[in-house]
Amino acid sequence: MDIPFFSAFCSDPGMPENGVRIGDDFGDGQMVAYRCNEAFNLVGSSTSFCIAGQWNSTKPTCKGIMYFIIATTVSLDVIGA
């Protein structure tokens, strides 16, 4: 008697906004990776594995990096000018 072979596939995990997904094979045991665009930080797992038809982690998000510019006022008194 032959034992049937079953291979699970995961659904498309999507891409994070302001980032990319690396990998298009959603078969059982496959991995996808995530990266964010410049000036964005990855929040969550950078990789996800398809295990028995389910991704082992949720899609991460890409959060913008905040740049703060601190303005300093310098007062110069010029004496004798």
C-alpha cells in the first residue's frame, strides 16, 4: 500500500508597507525574509517559515525613523564693533 505524500502550502504572507519580502516559494518548510526601505526600521521577525500550511510568525511592519534636530540659539555680543 502506497502512503500518499502530502505537502502543505502557506498563503501569500504579503509585503510590509515601506519594505520588501524576499522569497516567493510558499511551500512547506520554505522561508521568506523581510527588509525595510531606507529610513525605516523592521519591527517583528525578519524571517518566517511555512510549517504545515501556517507561517510561524506574523508579517513584520516597517516603522519610520524619526530624526530630531535640536536647534540651539547662540547669542554673540560683539563689543567695540
